[in-house]
Amino acid sequence: MNFSSKLLENAVNEVSQLPGIGKRTALRLVLHLLKQPKERTTYLTEALQNLKEKVKLCKNCHNISDVDLCEICANKNRNDELICVVEDIRDVMAIESTAQFRGMYHVLGGKISPIEGIGPQNLTIDSLIAKVRGGTIKEIIFALSPTMEGDTTNFYIYKQLEDIDISVSTIARGIAVGNELEYADEITLGRSILNRIPFEGSLKQ
């Protein structure tokens, strides 16, 4: 791809670093921004800078938040005895959109994946175990994507919780094996939450 401007080429190269964005799509986006009024580009730049500089992780569940305690954790109407364990914020958003879950969340920040060099120490598993041991939690729901990495992560956490008197369940397999949770439709995902099954039983399937 030949560029008539080094500034244009640099902008395209940076945008193409985003996931799912190739050089042609990046060029289309950059040219679109170039045609917009200057203030529109300024708003976008400021929004991204504020996101990077000011966004926080909730001190309780590790969800992305503007303040120390996210809106979900600060909501007194949520059931704090029930925790849904998810991979990242996209899964929180997907489950919240079903309006079927009124408990709390714990965002792991990923899944155990030796191939990618991600181990338990790279996730927020330790804080989850500490939360369970030190709190009044009665049930943990595993809501990780039904992939090999997701199942491995579920099993690892389950083994860490074996000596604790707590109910451990997993979402029903209405979600196709190998699919990412965020791409499930709201009805299927909502039913999977409501029809969750004991995790130990899922190991025998």
C-alpha cells in the first residue's frame, strides 16, 4: 500500500494495530476522520486519553469503573452472597443485558492458557479465593466461555475452593462448546444463568 503522506501512513499503521482492523479498514477509518471537523477528532483523542489515564478497576470485583467501587458492587439491591466469575468486562456487559442475574461479579482478567503464557498468577484468582474465605458468599457461578482454556480455569478455581463450604455451579451448556460468551444471544445466555448446574456434575458429562 503506497501512501502519498507519511502522516497518513503513520496514522493508518497505528489504527491497524487494533484487533480485527486490517490496513484497508484502518485507511478507511483514518480518511473518514480526516474529513471530519477538527473538533470531532479532538473529542475522540480526549476520550481515549481520559480512558487510558482515568479509568480504574473496581477494588472489589476488578470490573472497569470510573470510581473505586463500580456501580454494580455499590448497588445495595444486588445479592452479595452470589458471585458470577467471568473473564472480562465484555462478559459482565453480556450477562447484565439479560436482566436475569442480580448477584455480584468477579472479573478474572483472562483465562489460564499455558500456550499464551497466562497462568493463575496472571489472573485475579487469588483475590477471588480470599474473598470467598473471608466473606459471606454462598454460591460461585462459573460463567467462562466453554473452551478448553475456560474449562481449565474453572477446574483450577474449583480445586482451590474444595475445602470451603460453598456451592459451586456453572452456566448450563446452552452456550455452544468452543464459543465465546460475549457472542451468545441474550435469551440463551439468560437461560444458561437461570438453569445453572452444580460444577461437580458438569465434570461427569
